[in-house]
Amino acid sequence: MGGHRRPNSEIVNSIGLMEKRFPTLAERRKKLARTLSGGEQQMLAIARGLMAKPEPSLI
């Protein structure tokens, strides 16, 4: 998942939070991303984006 520039402890915590938010991803954690369904791939993309801790836009 995302967050490769943060300390490992933060990454582990973020993965746990994303697995709570997207339980389907937790069930398929050992699968390769390319073997996930289209919807599961979208969940993974959203989770990766959230793990990067984006700044809220001022727009």
C-alpha cells in the first residue's frame, strides 16, 4: 500500500486502519493486486491514496 516514506510503525498502523475501512482488502491481503476484481482494485487505490495522508485542498 501507500506511505513508503514514513516509519514502519506508521505504515503498519495505517494498513490496520485501511483494513478496518475496507474489510474486503483485509480478506485478500495475500493476493496480487492484478488478481483483484475491478472494484477491489479501486478500493486498493483509494486506500493507498489515503495512506499517503494527502493535504486537504483549499479549493
